[in-house]
Amino acid sequence: MASILRVNTLTDASSNNSVAMATVAEGSAKAWANYDTTGTTELKDSFNMGSITDNNTGDTTFNFSNNFGNANYCFTGMGGRQGASRSTLPRFNDNVTTPTASLVRIQIIDDQGAGSDVDRTCISGHGDLA
């Protein structure tokens, strides 16, 4: 039988620095990934990523294990390639596939706007789960 811990507020040992549980739940990342797009895209580590699809250069679709409540979640990220001299940026590739509650398509682009493979990209998604 599983244990259930029910609290409304968390505090430190001195009863200072209280945080409402809703803030903790709503502020936590609901999905994240550390991945490499050089060669075949691979997840180095992740949370709530059911599967990935390597679509093209630096272009990856992430299918969530547990869907978001809607497509209005927020994803942020950063990445780079060891020894590279150009800047890269992960972005929604929504001109090809619009984010849905069950997946997001992320493309890594360089400072010229071209798709770019990098050896480390980290993304995290915030929003309500279904």
C-alpha cells in the first residue's frame, strides 16, 4: 500500500521560508531532457520523455510519457557544441509541427538560422499535466 503525505505548506526547520504546495507543484518542470543531436539523436537523461524522433539536422520531436493539459506550456533551453565557434539556439519548430499536449518539436539553429547538430542541449517544460 502506498503512503500519502498531505500538506498545505512546507517550511524549514525553524518554520521560516514557507512555500505553498501549489507553488511547488506548479513551479516544477513537468518534462526535461539533456540530449545530443550529433549523429543519431540520443537522450543523455530525461524526465517525462516517452520517445524521441530524429527528424533532421538538429530537429527532434519529443513525445511525452504523460501529456500536458494543453499545448500552452512553456519550454526553455540552451545548448552548444564543444569547440564550435557559432552560437546555437533551441526553438520550437512549429512552422513544421505545432506543439500539442502530447509532443513538442524542437530545432537547434545556428546564428544564421540553419539547423545545427550539437552535443549538448538541455530543455525543460513547465505547465499543467493532463
